[in-house]
Amino acid sequence: MALIVEQFTCRTDNFGVLIHDPASGLTAAIDAPEEAPIRARLAEKGWRLDQILVTHHHADHTEAILPLKASFGCTVTGPEGEAAKIPGIDGTVKGGDEFKFGAFDVRVIDTPGHTLGHISYWLPEAGVAFVGDTLFAMGCGRVIEGTPEMMWASLEKLAALPGETLIYCGHEYTEANARFALTVEPDNRDLVARSDEVRRLRAAGKATLPTTIDLEKRTNPFLRAREKSLRRDLGMEGAAPAAVFAEVRGRKDRFK
Ligand SMILES: [Zn+2]
């Protein structure tokens, strides 16, 4: 039986995500951004919360852990490198670790950069990955604790996942990301078409995620540091991909 993934808005622009394995009846939350919407979706589906899988320590991903744990007694799994910063954590995982969620394998990928211990969860049989604040639709997380080189290496790991993998991210930043991406690659036809689609979706109050690795490779300037046309546009044809990434990230940090 297929994995069920429920995505909904939390706080202002965070996503809450629940995954449910119908065969075992298990339910997990990916991060815990806000208690009320997570509870509401659990109640609507008739699920009880068994686990919380945490991507990184930021408050907008961990704030609801303790109240949810108090009512459901769920177990909390998070990155080894950030255990001390995650309230209520029961177990830790790191890149290369594998565990089971019901019938599904969960593979842990180290994706540092936004935070030093940030991890992503990939469920290959289900064809989904939960990447927290590492990769966004047409964007990527701010490099707050790590270095651009570190973030680029993390993005390359995600880019190596099967192209059709559905990517769930921590935030709905897509419309602003598209506006920036167009300043980097105004002639990228896939990007122009996607930006139009994103404007339509947002105007209708709809989410623009999940995305796929294939779509990001075609339209996300942060994943395209190896792309000839982008390197030429930036005047960085001879530069290392990590340096091209750093230039794009720097431009985004200054973008209004
Ligand atoms: Zn964050």
C-alpha cells in the first residue's frame, strides 16, 4: 500500500507534513512547526501521532514537539549533531543511517549548511524526500551556520536522488524565489513557464509544493551551478560550481 502524505500550512509560511502507512497504521510528523494545525489534520484523518522526524533545530520546526509528545507519547527522532538543541528528542540519526517507517525504508542524508546538523529523510520506495530548509522550490535555505561549499555539497546530494522524487520542503517561499530566479536566468523558458504557473497557484491560495528533483534541476538556479548558460550569464565560466553557487546565494541574500 502506498504511503499517504498530507501537507498543510502552519504559522505563516511553514509547511506541516504528516506521513501515514496504511498497512501498519503508523503516522509521523515531519518537523513540528505548530501544534493546532497538526492536531487538526490528525483529527480529520483519524490518525494518532506515533513519531516526529525532525530535520533541524530551528524553533519554527520544533516548537510543537513537547505539546504533541505530551498528548500522544510519540517518539522524537532528530539529527545527531543537533540533539542538544531539540526539545524532547528520544533518538538520533545521521547521514547513511536507515530505519523503517512501517513497511518503508527511511534513509537519512546529511544536508548541512542552513544549520550544521541539518538532515533530510528519503523514503525511496515511496519516492518522497523531506528536505526541511535545505532545498526549496526554485530556492534553497539561507546558509546560516555552515559555508556555501557545505550547502552546495548538500544540494548535490539531493540533486542525485531519482528525478521523479517528490520533494517536500519546510516553507512556501516559491513566489519570491521565482522572482529572484528570473533575475539570474531571465531566458530560461522552463523557469518563465513555472513562474507563471506559481503566480496562478498562489493567487488561488494554493500550495506550490511538493516539487520534484527534475523540475528543480531545470528551474532552480541554486541547483544549476554546473549549467553552462548560467555560468556564462554570471561571467563565471571557469569557476568551481561551489563558487558559482556562493555567488547566486549572495545575490539572493541581497535581493529585495
Ligand atoms: Zn530553518
